[in-house]
Amino acid sequence: MDILYLLIPISLIIMGIAIWVFLWAIRSGQFEDLEGPAHQILMDDDDPRIPRKPKLNEDKE
Amino acid sequence: MNGSVQQEDCYHCGLPVPASAHYLVDIEGESHPMCCRGCQAVAQAIVDSGLTDFYRYRTEKSPQAKDLVPEQLEELALYNREDLQKSFVTEQSDDSRETSLILEGIVCAACVWLNERHVRALPGVQEFAVNYSTHRARVRWDNERIRLSDILEAISAIGYHAHPFDPGRQEQIYRDERRAAMRRLAVAGLGMMQVMMLAVALYAGEHEGMDAGLKNFLRWVSMLLTVPVILYSGKSFFTSAWRDLRRHQLGMDVPVSLAIGGAFAASVWATLRGSGEIYFDSVTMFTFFLLAGRFLEMGARHRAGQAAEELVKLLPATASRLNDGNEERVPVTDLGPGDAVLIRPGESVPADGRVTEGSSSVDESLLTGESLPQLRKPGDLLVGGTVNNESPLLMQVDSVGEETVLSAIVRLLDRAQMEKPGIARLADRVAGWFVAGLLVLAAGVAWWWWQHEPAHAFAVTLSVLVVTCPCALSLATPAALTAATGALTRLGVLTTRGHALETLAHATHMIFDKTGTLTEGRLRLDSVETFTTLDRNECLRIAAALEQGSEHPIARALIAEAPESPRAEAMLASPGQGIEGVVNGDRYRIGVSAYVNELCMDDVSISGDTLSSVVLGNENGALAHFCFADHLRAGAEVTIRQLQQLGLEVELLSGDELNAVQSVASTLGIDRFQARSRPEDKLARIRELQSAGAVVAMIGDGVNDAPVLAGAQVSLAMGGGTQLAHASADMVLLSEQLPHLVDAVRTSRRTLAVIRQNLAWALVYNIVALPLAAVGWVAPWMAAIGMSTSSLVVVLNALRLRNKGNS
């Protein structure tokens, strides 16, 4: 069981990293809006901004 | 889709398109019908900025768009004033400014997309981000290139309404509080998991045998892991316990810190010595459970606070000041005595003063509770905060700010708030006794062991402190309150102050205001008496035709009864008297009987001719007599009956006339009522009840109710009521459904029952565990299991409130 003397310190280091990641996520505001980003990713932002020709949108409705 | 336009729903808001409407917008090559000019303008604005994808993404129909009237645009421009911006804008270097906005009208994620795309495209806007969960937006702009009002206007153009709010006041505090709580929770949670893992190994080692060196190593690592949990996550318990002690109180945090601190100290001592029990697992788990409970409680409190914040508009009330015939829109605070102010129909009176020109009926119901409008002629007093109903009035300001009637009421409110009698929270009361008892017991145990076996005295005393660990006790109240608050918020009953639910459960008297609370606060047609062959509907149509351009409550009630009326010509209004006009070639008058009599040169005397009735007549005589009344809200009777069945004494305190109050009271079966009460009178009545030992719950809506709302032990304001009422109430009935009051009372009582059960359970657990610990039989693993089960029982019991609240 001597391996524990190595494994436990390693687990401590991993835990330290986990806490650091968590704190970073809190600091960068990732828990501020838990709903919006899930929808945002589905909406295209790269469409050309000029009004498009109707032909392109046949699939709509 | 292009053909039958008439039967369709509005493409923008989904309401049916009226047959007469011809508002079309080309969207992606197809022409779509709109229901009104507002929706058309919004849809066109969306198309013009190339954001038609909005219609593809959205999952809900948008709310119907309203056109901004020029006055509203002028009001938006007020947000550009430097003195006003100071309160809600943070200035950065190089002229860029930042503020937070409350966005109204957001129904789905596509709204967020639309707003972000549209506003970010404005030149001068540097950043615009919408938070979908809270419906708040943060905007940063270059003040040289764009004004704040332009941004707000652009948001209005696509059919939403935005208004700034003061983020420094609450939003910032909330965010810091939430982040700090999450950080503490993260450290405690991860620490707990690690310590627990090691604890399982140690417990197994007790049974199976473990190498002494490894055991010692695991104990040291456990200690190392617990240190940040105690020093960082648990710090808040120690600081607030210290604060309690300095104020000579024994709050819930005192036993909590005692348990955490005691167990930690004992475990550290045992680790350093290399023998004795360690409680690191219990300590970390306890800290995590408590922090989690408080985190959820904080979440409920923040949500309620944010909802309450949406009721508050930062914009100061504005008024139209006349300077040598030029009209200028200024904030009310800029007005001074002697200023001439124009008050249009529908606007509120900005300050106390006198009428100089014009005459009109003024609605004073919010200030006095009087349900009928009062006539004001040149020379008459006008009170700030009342609403002009009928025709434009010119007034001269007499007093502003501190000297107005409104501020006198606010001062009364402040005083009432300070003198508010409190009800000590159950858990705090129990905690005081609990801690005192615990300390005495621990001292007794220590003394006994010291006499008999001094070597074990320290260890046993500490295990007493650890086992009685008041985790369940301190989770009992927050868990129940969080669950109940959530259930009530879903019903539309907002709890804005923490004590409200507990106090409501104790209430013995429930006091109602009349106008706007039990009644709808607006007049409706009650009865029609006809005098000739002309029937009821025909009379109503003529009356409605005459009243067409009037803002008077009676006029609105008549128009609501006969929506399709003929056109009246040659209209002549005599404020306070009535209106004359020609309908279908005949001359009619509607108004007080004397005024109608003048036309027909007849002397019709009508019985029961009061302020809330009008007579319609033509040149041949009177035709009809309409009576109006302020109708009761739906469910008022059921609510009162059920409240009485729940054992509450119901009373009615109103500023209205005696007969109006009397008739409402008798309809609803309320025995005690008081009419013509000023705010002071209402407050006095409540003080009288309170000194007799009653716990008073007050329900109101107007400015005149605000001091009483603040003075009652617990108070509820109607959602449609005044801001002052909202601010002084502990709960807000956003749904405006009176029957929800009964739900609120029932939920509050169930909450109190659950809190009691939880406290009882926690005490029983402690009473059983304590003797075992005192004789030295409790191993640390038993303490850990006992503690987590008892906490779990408490939380599950509280969750029952959540389920029942739905039904």
C-alpha cells in the first residue's frame, strides 16, 4: 500500500487544479446566465447583414 | 398565404388582425399582415436592419408593440441628463459609459438575439450583452457618438422596452454575494469529497487493521484538506457568530461555530498527538450542507429582489412647465413654488398647488382612498400625486418636495417602519435556548468526567459538542422558507422580506383597504333606469357617443358598455356638469341632473342622484339614469370567507365615504369597518390592535396605505398598486388575484408547521445522541452518519412545501 504515499499527494494536486478551474469559471462570469448561452449557440451570427434574396429561404415555414 | 389577409393573425404578435386593418410588411419576399401600426413599425424596423431571422428563431410570439408617443420620447431624453445619470451610469475613461438596463418584453431566446444584434449594430455602442435568465442587459457606449436615449429608442423600435436601473444598489451586491457564496461552496464541496474518501479508508482500517504509519498519514492529509474549508468556507459562520455575541444574542451561528470550531480543534489536537478520534469528515460535510442551504436561500431571496426591482422605475416624475407660453418637460425636482404647470388629462399632479385655469375632475383615490373623482375649479387645491381625469388644468405650484402632502405621508411611513413591532424568528428563539442548554450540559459533562476520569474529560466533552452538531437545527428554517417562497412566487405572490412568511402564519387580524384592493379601483356601470320608450341599449349608445373623447372614469365605463356607438357632433363639455352634443340630429345632454334640466326646461328630480350617477336627456325630458359603482374584484367574497374560516379577523379601513364602505363591508360579510380614514387614522387603528396583542396583516395598494403597510407586522401590496406601497410591503401580490391571499396564508402556516417539525426532529435527535456521547459511546463515523441523516430528513420534509404549493 506504499503507493498511497504517492497517489494521495497527486490527488491533492488534482483537487487544487479543480478548485482553481472552478474559481476561474466563477470569476469569468460563467454562472451568471445559465440559460442564454444554450440557445445562443443555435443562432447563426454569420449571415450576411444585407437583406437576402427570398430564394435562399425556401425551407422556412 | 398572400390571399385571404383578413382572417389571419398578426405575424408579429399573434393577435387577430381586425378586418379594417391594412398593415402589411414584406418579410423575405412575402407580404404579412399586422394587427396595428405599432407591430407594423416594429416588423419594418426588424426587416430594415436585416434581422428577419428573428422570425425564424423565435419560439414564442412577441408581445403586441405599442407606438411611443412624443411625450414618452421626451421622457427618454431625460435619461441623458448628467445629474440623473450620476445615479446609474459608471463613467470610464475616454468618454465611454456603462449602465445596466431592465428589458421588458423578452419572451424567448430569439428576443435576446434580436436585441443584441440590433443594438450592437448602432454606431457608438461598444458592448451590449443580455442576460436571458434575469432579463437584464449591460450596455457600454461612447457618449460622444451616441446618447443613451438613442439606444433606448432603438430598443423601443424593435418592440421592447428598456429602462436603466441602479446596478450599484442591488445588482452589484447580488453578484458579489453570489460569487462569494459559490467560491465558498466550491472549496467546501471539493474538500468534503476528499476528506470523506479518506475517512472511508480510515473507518475500513479500524475494522481490517491498518498500518500505523499510513493511518497517521491519512489523518494528516485529512487535516490539511480541512484547513481551507474551515478558514475560507466556514469563515462567514465565525464572523457572524462573533457579531451576535457582541450584541449579546445567541443566534443560529453561535452553536454552528461552536460545533465546527470545537470539532476541528479536537481533531487537530488528536492528529498532533497521534491518538484519539478525528471528526474532519463531519466538519467538512457540516460546512458544505449549511453553505448549500444558505446558497439556495440566497437564490430565492435574490430572485424575489430582482422581481421587486422591476417594479421600480428610476425615471423621476416629469411635468410640463410653462415659461412665457413655452412648454418644457422638466423633472418634478426642478419645480419651485410659483411655477406654472400644465397637467394634461391622464397625467398626475406633480406638486401641491392651486388651479389657475380650467376645471376638471381629479382622481385622488391613490392618496385618499376616495373612489370617485373630485371636481377641481380655479382656486381649488390640488394635491401632488393625484391624477387629472378630464380636461387640461393649469396650476400654480405652492409647495414642493418636503412640504407636500405626499412627503408628509412618506415621513409617516418612515416613522411607522421604525416602530414596527417585530416577531422573533422561531429558529432564533430556539437557538438561544439550545445554545444556552448545550453549554450548561457540556460544562456539566466536563465537570463529571474531570472528577472521575480526568484523562478522558477533554475528548468526551468535545464529542458532546460535535454530536449535538446543530446542522439539522440550522437547516430547518432556511430549507422550509426557500421551498415555500419558491412555491408562492410561482403563484404570483412575491416575498420581498425574509420574515414575512413566518409572521403571516402568526397573523390574527387581516386588514383590507377598499379602493383598488378589494375593488378594482375603477367604475363600472351598475344599473340603468329608463324613463321613456327608448330602451336601455339605445340610451347607452347615445351616452357613449357623447362621452367619446372624455377620460372621466364614468365616460370610460359607458364606452366600455357600448363599444360601437354613433358619432356625436357639436360637442360642448362643461367640466363638473356634463357634456352636450348632437347625435343623429337630436340634441342630448349627459351629466348631473341640474345640467340636463337646463336643456329640457323640465324639472326632473331623480332619486339617488349622487356623484356616481349621470342623467341622459334630450330637449323633451330625461331619458335614462345611469348608476356606477366600483366593482369588487373577482373572488373577493370567497377570499374573505375563507380567511374568516382560517380564523382571521377581517377588517376594512378605507378613506372612502361611509356608504360606499358600508355596502362593500356588508356584501363581503365584514363586521368591522372604518370609513373616511386618513393614513394617520389607519395607523392608529393598527396600533390599537397591536397593543391589544394582535398580529396584524395589512393588504393595500395606495400611497395612503403605505404607512399602514409599513406599520403592520406583515403587509401585502397589490401588484398594480403604487411604488410607495410596494416599497413598504413585505409581500407583493403580483397576480392581483385575491384568492392567492388564502394560498399565501395557508402556505405560510404549513411553512411554520414544517419549521416546527424540523426543529422538533433536530431536538429529538440531539436528545437521543447527547447521552450516548456523554458516556463516551459515539464513534466519529456514527456522528457523521447521524448528522447527515438528520439533515437529509429536514431538507426532504421542507421539500414537501414545494410540491403542495403547486396544487
